[in-house]
Amino acid sequence: MQDKEEKVSFFKRIILSIKDFEKYQFFATETVGKAVKYLALIMVIFTAIISITFTYKFGVSVNNAVNYFEENINEVTYKENNLSVNFGEEIILQNEDELMPIAIINTQATEENIEKYKDEISKYENGIIILSNKVIYKNEMLSQSMEYKYEDIAQNYNINEFNKEDVLSLIKSINQINLYISFFIVVFLYMFIIYFTSTLIDVVMLGVLGFIFARIVGIKLRYKATFNMGVYALTLPIILNLIYIVVNAFTGFTIQYFQWMYTTISYIYMIVAILMIKADLINKQAELMKIVEEQEKVREELKEQERKKEEEKKKEPKDTKEPEEKKENKKEDKKQKDGNVGDEGLAPQ
């Protein structure tokens, strides 16, 4: 079995897990380590493509932000831990196609304004609020918005004051290639941990479902087997999720209840695979019954042949005994005749 496992390549496993339910019986016999390795590899590819997509979007957003900053921001001043942008003018930038779909700038915002801005960015996956003394950042990966005070940032990077020209000089001095590579690495590591962990949880739950369903239909599968099958049952949903994320990132196209579809497909794969295993077992049992019936017929035929041989053996002594008795009788008759002849020869003249 181990040799067969080694011959099945990673990409062939992807194809088989999508279109060949009969192979799930083979996957179920693998070691858990091999199944987890397969899951890790497919998640590396998944995360790499997503990270490339986000890095591209990040690059576009950075260029757009720099262009907007040069053309529309007239005044930027940072001094004594306070920031001023366009003399406190309220600026709200909204673009669904950007990596940061909403950005709000108001360096003279009141507490009431700030609460209103927080409610506004909560409607988006990502958003940022730039205020006089802090920046508020909201990300879809985080459960709540994060606040960063300029005072803390200034102390860490030894920043005392700057203006618009200083910001533009800093932007031009940054090596964009290194910036994008760094962004890709950070996003890749962060997203791999998030997606791999969440997918592993899905596999565990799917394995439990498969274990229970197998018992319901009368198959005693070990949890290790249903866990392995769960890994491969998620292959198509993972690929569909990858396509959906990329398409959504570039076009904004959304599918309502996509997560439900993702889960339903994996459950269908698991249930169908278990039913295929059951059908295979029923076929094997039917074949076994036929073999048993044939063996029974052969036994009956052998017994019949043995019985006939026994009957023939019983008949053989009787048939051979009669000629011998006849021979003996003939011999006795001959002796008697010979004796009579002898007696006649000795009789007186």
C-alpha cells in the first residue's frame, strides 16, 4: 500500500479527489501525516496566489494614494504629536475596488464625528480613519478596530516633525520592490496561519460527520479514515474559494451565502464517498457469497463422487467372490472325479 501511495503525485491527488469518488477508499487507508502534508501543500498554493493578488492590489492602492496625495493634499504638518491635514478639512475617500475601500481624514474631528466614522468603516472589510492624534485601522481579519497613537509611533521611529515635502521625499526614497516583497511575505505568513488553521478545523468537523454517517449506514470506519477523507473532500471547495477570492478582488463580484456552498460541497463529497465504499463492500460481499456457493457446489459434487466410489467398492468383493467359489467347486468336483477314476482302476478284475 505504501508503494502505491508514493506513486500518486500531488497534482494527481487533486484531480482524483475531485472526480474519482472510488479513490476515497484508497485515501482513507493513508497515514494522517500524508493527508495533513497534502492539505498543507494545497494551502501553500492557495495562500501564495491570494497573497500575490493582495500584493498587486496593494501596489495599485499605494500608487493611487501617492497620486492623490500629490494632487489633492495641500497641507500636511506634524508637530508635537499632532497632525494637521488640509487645515482640518474632512476628506472621505471611497472606492470598492481599492484594497482600502474607505479612508477618512479629519484632523479636527470631534468625539461625535469619531463615533460616526467608526460606524462608517465598520460597513467595510478594511478602512482607516486619520485623526489629529491617532489613526484607527479596521481589517477583516481583526475582530475589532485597532488604534495607534502618533506619540507611540514617533517614539519608536524617532520622529519629531514633518510636512508634505518630507512625506513625498520619504515615499520616493522607499524601494518599491522591497516594499512589495515585504508586504507579500507578511501577508503570506499571516494568511497561511489563518487559512490553514480554519481549514484544519473544517477537516476535523467533516471527519466527525463522516464517522457518524458511516455508523448510520452500517460501516465501521475509524476516525482516522474519515479525517483523511475530509481532507480530500475539501479540495474542490478550496479551489472554488480561491477562484472566488481572486475574482472578487479584481471585479467586486460577490456570491451570497458562498460559505454555505463551500460547506455543502464538502459534505456531499464525504457522504457520496462513504456510500461508494458501502456499495463496494456490498459488491464484494455478493462476490464472496457467489464464491461460497460455488465452493459448496464443488463440495457436494466431491461428496457425491466419494459416495459413488464407496458404493462401487462395496459391490466389487461380491462380484469377485462368486467366481472364486465356482472355481473352488470345480476343483472339488475334479478331485472327486479323479478319485472315482482311481478307485475304479484299483477294483479287482
